[in-house]
Amino acid sequence: MRVFLLIVVGLAILALDFFVAKEFYLAAATKGWASKKYFFFAFFLTVIGYLMIIALPDRGSVSAGSFESRDLPQL
């Protein structure tokens, strides 16, 4: 019974990591870094991969998820 519980918990952790890595890949893609390697970085390296994707600079891509504030003056 204990082995079955460990397998179920392990599969749940892998499924959760998959969905979180997918969201971090989408965040990297909206920043302009649309390579699949960022999904694998987030999936296999977990927290270190998440921080790496957070630290990626924005390449200036304009997508449906990004917004542009018209309230700010042009400098």
C-alpha cells in the first residue's frame, strides 16, 4: 500500500510540474523566447528553471497577452 501511495504522489508531482513548466514556457514565449528548450529547463530544473525564465529579458515582442499603456507620455 505504501509503494502505491508513493507512485501516486510521484505522478501527481510530475503532472503538476508539467503544467507549471508549460505556463513558464508560455511566459518565455510572450517575452519573445519561443524555443521548446525553455519548457524543458522549467520541467527538469524546476525552481532554478523558473527563475531563469523569470530573468529572461523581453525581446520586445507584441502579442495578445501584452499591453501598451496609452496613459504614459512618450519620452
